Amino acid sequence: MSTDAETTAPESQFQNIGDIVQNDETGVMEVESLCMNCHENGVTRLLLLRVPFFRDIIVESFYCEHCNFSNNGVKTAGEIQEQGCKYTLEVENEEDLQRQVIRSDISIFKVESLGIEMPKGESQLTNIEGVIQRIHENLSSEQPLRKTQAPELYEALEPLIVKLQEIMDRKGFPFTISLEDPTGNSYIAPILHDGKKYRRAHYYRTHEQNEELGITGDPEAAQLESVAQAESGNPEDLDIVNGKVYALPAECPGCTKPCTVHVQRVDIPYFKEVYLWSNVCEHCGLKSSDVRTGGEVPEKGKRITLEVKEVVDLSRDILKSDTCAVQSDELELSVMPGTLGGKFSTVEGLLSEIKEQLHGQIFDIAGADSGDSLQTSEKDKWTRFFDKLDAAIAGDLKFTITLEDPMGNSYVQDLCAPAADPQLHIEEYTRTKEEEDDLGLTDMKTEGYEEDAAIEAAERKAANEEEEERKE
């Protein structure tokens, strides 16, 4: 879409409200609108901004000169994205506190370390410190009233408010935050050398999330999907033949219309069986793919290190699961788990996809003629990074790439198998407690759960009987 078309989009939304005045120097548009506080006319100001690493947004500000009521917010200038997003960041210093944050009105911001959640309903263009300050203000403003009317709640919130104040006083480092948005239109700014403390994951929305966003597909189509799934039988009862392509009815995550997902089982020599999933929606053209491994959860994680010395090494098959992190010191590359999803490609293909995704988010947006742009120093850093990546893809640069997968579901082709490959090093490692928690393995129980379920049922029955006796 052209820049001119995007600039005029906000104006078209308000043509029926009143006359629009646009400042050609600043790009700010003003429109007269109704104040919901005193019901007199105020002024809404709109500004289209282009955010580096992200996309176009509209900053809106309302002010009423009659009652001095003001309100600010931010909205995306584009459509709902094909996938939802979740950002997780470990805030360690002042620089992290100043990272830019864009929150849509349906996103959920959490201070994971404190168990605090900022509910939906408020959009913001701010930084992490600004969000923390808003949470602190919302909680502390009602404390005097809670002290008299709800003393238990007052006592429970007081330690949290103190910890939030410590964060604002630069005494509460480190702490972890997360930002999740099913529309994919929220954002926490990255830094080039973030490492493992910054994680961004994309996911396809569920049917319930699409309903919440008002983009649910045809109910009759959903019913047809259920009938098709029932007729296809239980997948666990089928003998899945290696190499055969199976078609499964599904709902397109982009347009919510019925589509078909194709699944193929592939046995990788000296590794395990994997399942390739692909979908091309005939209605909206959405293409998606994923790779999933079969078998049980291994006791240990796996760390694979490959020395890329020749062009032939770029053609090695590589399987990166969605729980795998990719790192290369020579390329200054760090890809966190969940960022690219599951991929079955070559070393060259993986690097090319990383380049395409990052370059599109940085230069194709931030390098545009209008709106915000990258600072010169930041742009130089990213230019050097992409130059190294291009040299590696072309085979002009020797480098080492490491795949670290706590689930052990990633793989790099061994060109010397069954003999040892001198350029490929594989080691197993014990998962950390944080990795166990992130993977959901801490609370997973595979033995003795029947007895626990029986005990819980007996306790519930006894509690119900006691309640009935109390009522009588």
C-alpha cells in the first residue's frame, strides 16, 4: 500500500463527524468531536507514525476546552494480523526500562515476577517504565479507600505497590514482563544484542479468540468442519504410513473459513520421525507450515554445534523445532525459541528466512521516506549485521551456528554418518528449572495420576456432604 493511501486512511474514518484540518508540516490532523464528559465539542488530534521494527500506528489525543477533559490512545493503522504475538522480556537495567511499548486495547501486559496483570481496554504508546508507572498509579490511588472498606485486599496489595515503587526507583532489577495480543498489533522494541532475555513468539489464534475479535467464520462452515472431522475418524486409530500425505479439515486462522491441512510423516535417518504440516487457504491465500516431531519427551535437552567451512555445509538439512534457539557469535545472531516456529530446511534456507523476516521489519518499514526512522548509529549496526549474513549465505564467510533445544527435537544433517563428523558436535544437557517451567514439564505427571484423581474426587464428595449437612 502506498504512503499516500495510508496517510488518508484516518481522514476517511472521520468525514461524517466534522471538518478535518491537517497541518502539512507536522502531519497532525484535527477533527471536532463530542466530549463524553460534558457533551460539548472538543478536538481530537490524529498523527500517523511509522514505528521502526513494527508497522504504522495512529496516535490520537482528545482535549475538551470546556471541561479540560483529555484522553490519549494509540491504534493500529493496518488490519488484524494473521497471527497473534507474545513478547517476553527480562528487564535488567535502565536501558530496558526505556524500551518502547505499543499496547492495543485488547492486549494483556503482565509483570510476571510479581503476578500482576494489566487488563484489556486501554491502548498506550509509551515505554516499559510508563506502563509500570500506570499500574502503580491504578493500584495506589484506591488504597486509602481499601484500607477502610477492604482491609484484607489493602494488605495484599501493599507489598506489590512497594515492589512497583522499587522498580521505578531502579532498585527492583531484574524482573520479567510479558505482552500478549491476539491481533498481533502490540509490540516491545528489541535491541540488537538482546540474547535470551528477549523472546517474541507468534501463534495462530483459536476459534474462541477469533470470536472475541469479531472475525468468526460462518457457523454453518464450522458445523461442516465438525462433521468432516467426525467422518474422518480418530487419528489415533489410523496407521500413518511414512511418506503418504493426509488431508485434515481445519479452520483457516486468517479468514476463519474452512480449509484443508496436509500432513506427511517423514523418517529422518539417525534421528526420529517428524510430521510436516502445510496449509494453503483457497479463500484468502494464507500459507502456513510447521514441523512437529513424534516420540516421547527426552530426559535431557540437546545442543548441536556446526562449523560451516565450505559452501557444501550450507546445503545440510536442518530441522529447527519451535522450542529451539539459534545462535552464532560470528554473525552476531540470536534467534529465540518460538520466533520462526518449526522449520525443516537447509542451513542456507534458515539464514535466508531469518534475513527476510528481519530485513522486512527493519528497513522496509523504518527506511521509508515518511514517519519515524532508525537513528544513524542503529541503522549502521543493522547494516553491518545484514552484510555479514549475506556473506554467510553466499559462502564467503566461515562461521559456527549452534542449535539449543531443551526438547531435543532439532537436527543437523551428518555428512559423514555413520562415522563421526568433525564439523558437527552434539551434546546433551540437563534442562534448567526455567526451561522445565516454560515447557510445562514441571506440572506434568505421567504416573500415579489415577490415585491423585481418586483422592481429589473423595475430598470433593466429603466437602459437598459437609456443605449439605450445614444447610440442613
